[in-house]
Amino acid sequence: MYRPELVTLDKYVICEAEREWKVYNWLQHFTLDMLRSELEQHGLEIQATYSDLRGRPWADGDEMAVVIGLK
């Protein structure tokens, strides 16, 4: 992860017999405060946060999987 930007890069090299190309997939990571700020700019607010898709409650430090925002 590149800090303090909170981004990661997935780089893929695709090789075929006659050509090769590279794919760069930049992923932006967000803290809960960053997400809250992004949503509030559009009149949305966070209603719930979960650490996984099964609904396990989010705890500080978890890599959050689900955020529910409503207007």
C-alpha cells in the first residue's frame, strides 16, 4: 500500500505468443472518516458498518467490507 495516499496497485502482465501488455489497476482505500466525509458531501450518511458480508459488527482496525449509506 502506498501511504499516505491509501492506494494499492495490482499489476498484471498478459502474455500471448505474439504480444504482451500490462494492466494497472489502482485501488483507493478509505478510512471510515474518509467515507463519511465523501458521503456527507452528497447529503448521505452512514447508517451501518460491517466487517464482512455476514454482518459481523465492525471494530476499529478491521478492513471493512460493507457500508450502508442513506439519504
